[in-house]
Amino acid sequence: MSALAVEAPAAPPEWDGRLVVRAAGRPLLHVASEGVTAPAVPMFTVPLECQPDAELAPGVRPWDGPVTESSICLACRRSLRGEPEPKGPRLVPAGAVEELPVPASDPDRRGRHLQTVPDPVMYAEAELPAEHGGRPVTWSRWTAAPVITHHDPSCEWCGDPGPGEMAGGRQGSPMSWTDPLRRYIAYRCTACQEMTAYEQVGGDLKTIAHHKSRAPKDCNR
């Protein structure tokens, strides 16, 4: 045995057999009141589903082109389906004082899914090396690192857009032969605390310390 699929005929649209007109100067289509026949010229006295009073109806002309539901006036569609008009906003006189609704003292939260937003993760501040080569290093306070043109200030580890912070250090004295002056510089990410300290050797930077971040890789990208 074979099963035969019987397709039910599609229901005709609400405007089937009715006069569809187009508003003058606008692409919006309207459905004329039942039994109305409009002349072939634009008229201002054609009652519409959305405006039964012909004296207030807009100027229209007959439309013989394609008709889709989206092209017909929304008010006309509501009228054809017998749907009520939506409630308009309630006008409040100027200067009137209204009391706001008081929330319930114990609101019913059944069925609601509350989600707690966790606090941002804070990492321990990176420590600068207190000494290098057996001699103490004096560091300045951390300050915002300058933004250099054509240089990406984002953190290479966590991806924080930056800029991070920098600190300068010094060791020895320019007047001493046994403990000559040495300069240091350090950079750190304020988000994940990835930090590297360098010694300035001429025009180069030599790494002397590195504080590895505990943050996940690319966590701030």
C-alpha cells in the first residue's frame, strides 16, 4: 500500500477579493472598505479598513501590482483580523507628580535565574629585584609607561591593551671606582603583573629579572 499525501489548500489572504489601494506618494498599501470601487484616478474619499471615515482617509489610487502581507498597512491588517488597537501611551499633564510603584518587600524570585558576576581577578604585585650582582638597587615608584608611536603597548602575555607601568633603578655612584653607577629599568603589566627588569648597558637592555604572570594566556584579549 502507498500513502497519498493530501495537501490542504492554503487559506486565502484577508484582502482576497477586496480592493487594494496605494497611498498617494507612499509605497504603503491599504485595503479599501468592503464593496468600495475606486476610480482610476487618485481619490481622497475612499474609506479604508484603517480609516472608515472617508473624509479623513488619505488620498489613494487603485493598485494592481503584487501584494504581500508586509506591504499592507498594519492597521488595515489588524482591522481585517478583528484584532484590537494597541493601547497608546498615557499622557501625563505637565507638572503633574506621579508616585513611582513601590517594589514588594519580598519579591517572588521563583523561576528567575540569578547570575553572580565575579569580581575581577587580582594578582600579586610583581616585586622588583632588591639587588643585582651582590649590590643593592634603588628603584623609583611605578609610573605609567609612555606610549611610543608604532609600538603596540598591549601585554604580550595576557593581551591587556595597556599601557603598563615602568620604574627606574640605579646602583652605585658615578664618583666611585669600586661601585660604579649602573642604571636599570623595569616594565610590568598592571593587569596580570608580568614584569621584566633590565640593566642599561650602553644602548642595549640586558634582562636581569623576570616575574612570570599567574594569569592564563591571552585572558584579557
